[in-house]
Amino acid sequence: MSVMLIDALSARQGGGQTYLLNLLTRLPPGEPSMIYLLAPREVGEQVKSERVRLLQPEWPVRNGLARTVWEKLFLRRHAARLGASVIFFPGGVVASSAPGSSRQVTMFRNVIPFDPAQRAKYPVGYQRLRNWALERVMLKSMLEADLVIFLSNYGRSLIERRAGRAIPGAATIPHGISPVFRAPPSGAKLDWLPDHPYLLYVSSFEPYKAQLEVVRAFARVMQEWKDPLSLVLVGPHNTPYARRVTQEIRSQGLEGRVLMPGNKRYGDLPAAHHHSLIGIFASEAENCPNALLEAMAAGKPILCSSRPPMPEFGGKAVWYFDPSSVEELSGKLLRLLREPATRERLGAAAAEWSRRFDWDQTARATWSALRKLEQSGQPLIVHAPNVHVGGGRELLAALVQSLDGRHPYSAVLDERFAREVDVRHAAEVVRVRPTMVQRLAAELRLRALARRGARVLCFGNLPPLFRLPAQVFLYLQNRYLTGNHSLIGLPARMALRLAIERWWLASRLKNVDTIVVQTATMQLEVRERFGRDAIVLPFLPQQRAHAADSHEGKERPSGAFLYVASGEPHKNHRCLLQAWIALARAGLRPPLWLTLDAGRYGQLVREIDARVSGHGLNIVNLGNLSREGITDAYHTAAALIYPSTLESYGLPLLEARAAGLPILTGELDYVRDVVDPEETFDPHSALSIARAVRRFLKRAEQRAAAASADEFVHRLIAASADADPTIIRA
């Protein structure tokens, strides 16, 4: 996290500024190396660090609408220009999309938009509409952010209930308490405080703060309590609700007893708390009750609202009351006024409990969560809606097995593959039916999953149809798509599919950031066809990569040649079959094991069966083997024969080598990319394949010696007389 951008333009007063100042004056060593702060000038001027640089928008943004417009138009551009790897929105609203792989962090601060009962207390108009809109905007921000910092467990559970699911990237970090609230005040008593004992309630004037109920409870207390006593309500009183409180004070005849000194400097509050007799906190809805924590730190007995999350912060160190019950509050106030020992005990308990909340600890936890976000790696999405058979299936199964339970990931998979492979630990699995409509729908689902900062691995040879706000890797495994290999001779359906996929790849490769291939040959083809670089990063299924090397050198009594391959034309089964017919004509019938799925390649299997019967060949089709069955075949066969004419990797070559099998294969670039075989041949020539088998079996081929011209004429005449067309026998 070398560069961080904090958008705190909405921190105009109060807790938002306090949080920022405490966070930015407690920077960890090293990272982030630079923090760009979008905030009111008075905040930035209080931060004295070379690593924090104050930024100011190009136009005034004190108005909320002007601020929103500026953020939508320019914030993303600023983040990209500054190279910000993390954008932090402490106000609770993610105001702009993030560039590239930047991560977005937000906080949940304002609980009122998510409390229908409190929203209903506001009259129909701007404030109620604002809270309605904020609920939707804030929820969307939290669901899309890479990290959400909650201030209380209650706040987190509230949002997760509203969202209907857990918030995956979340941390609960309550605010701290400034040490100035713990120290006794110095200097004279503030002139706006009464000279006699007073009750103190510090809060803004809003319906959910319940100052009306506090005033009414105080009026009841004063009917019985005859000693000098005042109630001080500190906070900005320029709201409609504050005017209602003022009217209530007049109607109760308490003008001289209840003081509303207005909004006071934050630096004056510690002294106000320390000089008070009893603290009151009557709020019906909070996220993190900072004023409650500050009153507790001053070591004062506290009467506190019983609504959540207050018990989470007050523990057993305060007395609770129902903030809607004037009777309960007045009764507990009278008891505390009459019991000095109880006040002293509660004050000491509150001071001790408050030590759990410390700005040093809050800052450390916040920077640690941000660092963990950076180090945790970006979320991975495996996109493979078209992979379910062959070598691609084997590699995908190995990849999922490696991820499952070890790294967080989501996956878009062919439903046939998803039925056979354990993906229980994936955060989300989208199962795609093998239809064109579902395949296109999978692209839309991928776009919804791929948030900024994610990494998308397209494992099925095709790039995403849409440009994603994520880092996209394309794993190319099909050389029909990368080279200029002819589609003539392929089944019509396969040729049509490959033609469409070639167009898809060529037209949408612009949506890919990094191309990954398995061999240097593939890398060269990508460069020549698309003018793009690719990284070579092959891998094997782990159990195959380490498969019992102890089998190497062991005697294999089967004597069988094994060909692990599906039945596509480039797998070259027909040429291999002709080679076995040539060997049979020469009196050799070595065993050959195939692994063809009779359901998928029925015509080819029937053709092989007919040739086996007609020529007495020793060929057995093992069918579509399981992974364990293939491993057993490698350990039982005498050699791997591999006549495929076109491969991106040739996975069986590496698997056979890992199992200690000798290899006979075509003399082709893809082969030399991965192994050095014992024998090679021209894969287009049945005779070349047959000769390679004979060499491996050490069954020398009888070749006719060259004759003189006289001998040639003599043998030609003799052959003509015998009507034997054979001149030289293989």
C-alpha cells in the first residue's frame, strides 16, 4: 500500500474530524508511503506529517450536491493520476468507482438510515427522504467495498441482516477515547458551566437523542430534589428538534435549571465532563457512542440508554434505562443523587472499563486491517464455463483442488464439471448449462462478479466478452485457436465451433491483461498471430506431478503401448491404427491400450473395432478412465505412444515421464517443449510410426539390399513371370 487516497470531504465537524485526526497522527512506520487527503482545510492543517498531503477540489464542495458531482466527475481521475492502491471513504459512501486494481474501503457510521423507527420520527420532507436515499447508497457501498470497517458488532449485524448475507470483507474496530478525557482538568471552571452541581448530556439535537425525555425526567427529579442542581445539554441547537426541546423547557418552567450552551469546542468537553456530577446518555440509536465513552473516561457515574449498541460499550460499568421511559430515568437519577457511594463506585468502574477503548489501539487495528487487505491478495475468479473433458478438465480440477480451502475464490463452471469436482469452499459457484444462451449469460454473471481489484482467470481459452474492472488472465490451451491450423477435415460441428471461438478470441483479446500459455511453441504462435506477448507457466495435476517415481526402471510385464487421448481428429488415431496394421502384416502384434469414450467417439471406436477384428490386432480400448484408472495404466504399461499432431502442452507426456514410462512420439516442437522422448517419428506417416515401434522393441526391420542394374533387370523379369507385384517387402 504505497499510496493511499482518503476522501473525507464530508467530514465537516464532530466525530468525523476527530476520527481522521486520531488516525493520521498515529501513522505506522513505512507504509503507506504517501497519503493524499481530500478534506476540509482545517483538518489537513492539524496533521503534521510529510507523508500526508492535503488536496483541495477545484471548486467549492461544502454543499452536498456540489461535493457529490465533483466526486463523480473527478475523484477516479485523481486516484489514477496519484497511483492510489487504496481509496478510503470514512464517511460511509463510496462516492466514485476505483481505477484499475485499486481497493476501496469504507466505514459504517450513520445508523439512522437503517432504523425505520427512527426515520419515522422525522417529518415528511428533506431529512426523511435523505435517510431513505442514504440507506440504499450506503448499503450498496458496503456490499461493493473490499473492506468495511464497522464501529460495533451491533452495526455489523444490522447491516448483514439488511443485506441478507455476511459482509465478507469486514472488520469491527470501535473508536478510541482521547487521553485528555482521563486527566483532571487544569485551570478555572468554564464560564458557561453552572457554579453548582449539574447533570451533563453531550449530543446533537435530533429526535433519536431523546433530549425531550431527559428534560421531562429532570422536571420530575426537581419536584423531589431541593438542592441546587442543573441539567446541561451541550450540542448544536440549530435543528427543529432543538426548538421543541426549548419549548419543553419553557413549558416545564425550567429556564434557569436547564442550560443549552450550544456547540462547544472539543477541547472544552473534558473539563465539562470532569466537573459534572452525573453523566447522561439517552440516545435510542447509535453506531459507536463516542460521547458515552468520553463521559466514562472522565470517571463519572453514567445513566445510559439500554438500546443497542450501548451495552456493548458500557458493559457493567453504567446503569441502563429505557430512553423512552421518563419514569425509569427519573427514578434512577434520584437514587444516584441520594447515594454518593454508589456514584463513586460507578464512576471508578466506568473509568476502568473505558480503558478498553484507546485511539492508539484503534489506529493500530485500522492500519493493520488496511495492510491485511493489501497483503491478502486480490480475490480470484476462475472462469471456465466451457471446460469439462480432456486435459483441460484435468488441469482445472487440479487448480480447483489447490484453491479449495486454501485461497478465497469464486468460480463460473460448466455444470458437468461442477457435479464431479468438490468446490464446497468457493465463495460462490455459478453453474452453467451447456447451451449458447447459458454461455452468454455466464459472461454477464462474470461481469457482475468481477469487482475492481479482483483477478479473473479465464481458463477456457476465451477472453471475457466485456471489459472488466479487474485484472484478467487468459490461459490459452488450444492451438487451433492460436495458429493457422486448417479446420478442413474436422467434423462440421467442431469446425463451426472453432471458427466462432477464433473470432471471439481475436475480437475480445483486448479485454485481457495477461496471456498465459503452457509452452514456448504456444508463446511464439501467440506473438505471431496476435502481436501480443504471453508468459509461459505450465503446471501439472499434483498427484500426477509426483506420481511414484519408484516405478521407473521396474519391469512392466504387460508390454503394452498406452495412448491417453480423446478422439479428436488431431489426436491421429487413424494413422496410429494404420501403423498397427503394418506391424501386424510384418508379424508383430504389440498390445495397444486406448482411452476413448465410446459415447463421445462412437464412430471412431467402431472403426477401430472393425480393424481389430479384420487384422487380428492386439488393441484394447480401456474407455473413459477415472484419474485413478489413468494413473494405474501409466504404472502398468510398458511405454507411452503419442502420435498427436497438435497440442498446446501434451499433458500425458509429462504424466508418463513422471510415472517412469518411456515415450514414443512425433518429432514436433510441442514435444520438445516438455520432454526428450526415447523414440520419435513423423506423426503423419503410419510407416514412420511402425518403424519407431520396431526400434523400441528391438525388432530390426529387414531391408532389401541395393542391386546392380543386371540384377534389377533379372529380378524384374522374374517378378513379372511370377505375377508378384511385391518387389521390396517392409
